[in-house]
Amino acid sequence: MRTALVVGTGLIGTSAALALAGRGVTVHLADHDPEQARTAAALGAGTDEAPEGPVDLAIVAAPPAHVAGVLADAMRRGVARGYIDVASVKGGPRRELEALGLDLSSYIGTHPMSGREKSGPLAASGDLFEGRPWVLTPTRDTDTEVLNLALELVSHCRAVPVVMDADAHDRAVALVSHMPHLVSSMVAARLEHAEEAAVRLCGQGIRDVTRIAASDPGMWIDILSANPGPVADLLTDVAGDLEETVRALRALQSADEAKRLEGTSGIEHMLRRGNAGQVRVPGKHGSAPRVYEVVAVLIDDQPGQLARIFADAGRAGVNIEDVRIEHATGQQAGLVQLMVEPSAAPVLAASLRERGWAIRQ
């Protein structure tokens, strides 16, 4: 791939453009908002000048509701040898293109499984997709050349290609992305009118659950409008689980011992189902999940503290597998949780103590 056209210079489009430009591909940028395309160009994602002729690959990064229209326009104008989109739903756009009577041999639907709560070109990063799954949904009509161009794009972005059927993809993302986002928003909505004294008690758990609720509502309306059926089906199941959980909790309030035991059993059953589901979430780099030991370090909220901890961990010869930070309420301090291999935890804790760090048992 020598040339590409990115149509839509938001977070995903600009991030893909940055990755391609960093690999020497000549990238042309287009957007319904010219100022946004100019911003992406200023960031080094390419040029906002139109290509003089057909490019190798056109990448449509428009909202799902507009993908088919933008693709149809580009294909009729013959702007590229191959066409892809990066929308978060796949079945709908393809069916819309089929209904328009277009030859889809030069098209393949794709979806990079990566993103951020922030949107727009200023939130973009050339390494946004690194190590992340990038779904490809070819059909028997897809030209091999176009599939190879899509695979080359995935390679330039250092993502991991995953081939799926379009409708299977839409059911999958409803489960692992769309439904969880709505549930996160529902939990966060409980905080809107909560008493300030209660909100001040928020810890890492509520931050984890509500983090994705900070995303742009307009973007999510576009996404959910393109995949409402599978999401509604999953929420129906969640609603059933909620009803069972409420009944179990009400039973725990009963003066009748038998009902309390029944309530305890119901809650335990739900919690164990949660355990069973959580362990199926892939671990680091998509591998099987692993259990790490936590070394908790108290730090002051000052510049350079995290860098010092990581440097001291490196001097101890310990690899940090993951990290979480809890900020103390009302204090300029926090707790850094360093996840390491169980055998490395005592070594790291002892080494950090020697270097003056306060280790929380």
C-alpha cells in the first residue's frame, strides 16, 4: 500500500492515518468538517488535499448510520482500488450497500476493537490499535487483493486480525461493548442526584464500572441505532438477572430464616456466575487470564512519583504486568497497585522498602 484516503478524521480515522503515515504511506484526509481534516493534517496524519487519482485503499471512518452512503459515493466515484469501513457494526452497512446494487467485490467491512472515552482528532494516537483485535468480515465476493490491502492496514497499525461473519460480529460486540456501555451509563446515572456525602465515598470500584459512561452520547446513539436488536436481547437477559437479584435481596430482609437462606443462596449463585464469566475475559495480550500478586505502594501526588516506582521496579529485576491507581479522598496521596507474578511480589516489596517506599500490607 502506497496511498490511502481516510474519510472521517475523528479518533479512529485520524489514529489509522497517523499509523499509516508513520509507515511511509501517503495519506489523504477528508471530512464533512474541513477544519477537522486540517487539524488531523496538522498532527501529521497526512494531507487534506484531495488525491489526483485513485488511491490504493479508501478507509471510511464515518458513524454507522452514514457509512453506507459515504462508501456508495466513494465507490461510484472510483476513488480507490479497495474500500473498507471501520464502523462498530458490520451487517447493516453491507446490506445497505447490497440494496443500492453496488459491486461489493472491492469492499470489506472491518472493525478495530479499540477506542477511548474522548473523540476527535486531538484524541488520536498512532499506537491506538497496537496489540488490539481488528475484525475483518470478508465474504465469498471479496477480492483477494482487497483482503490483502485490509490486512496490510491492520499490520501497519500493529493490530491483530480476526476474521468473522458480519452478523456474528454484531452479536459479539453487543455482548462485549454495546450492552456493557449502557449498563455502565445506568450505574453512573444513579450518581447524578446522589447526596454529595455519598459521592465523596467513590472508590476504584465505582470508577471502574462507570469509566466508559463518560463517552460522547451522540456517538453512542449512532452505534446503538445500528445494532439495537442484539443489544435489546442482552438487556432483556440482564433485566431477568436483576429481578432475581432483587428478589434474593428482599428475601434477606425477611424475618423468616428459610427465606433468608433462600436469599443468601440466590445472591451467592449470582456472584458465582459473575466469577465464572469474569475468568473468561482474556488477559494480557489476549492470552488466558492469569492471577497476579498485588504490591500496594503509598505515594504522594507529586510529579515523577510513578516514574520512580517503575524505575525502582526495573532495578529489582521485576516486570510490572499491570498497574492501578487509587486516589485518596481529600488528600494529595494515592495507592499504586502493582500487579506482578506471585514469585516476584516478595522481591519487589522488599526492594521498594529498601528504597524508602511505604508498602501497604
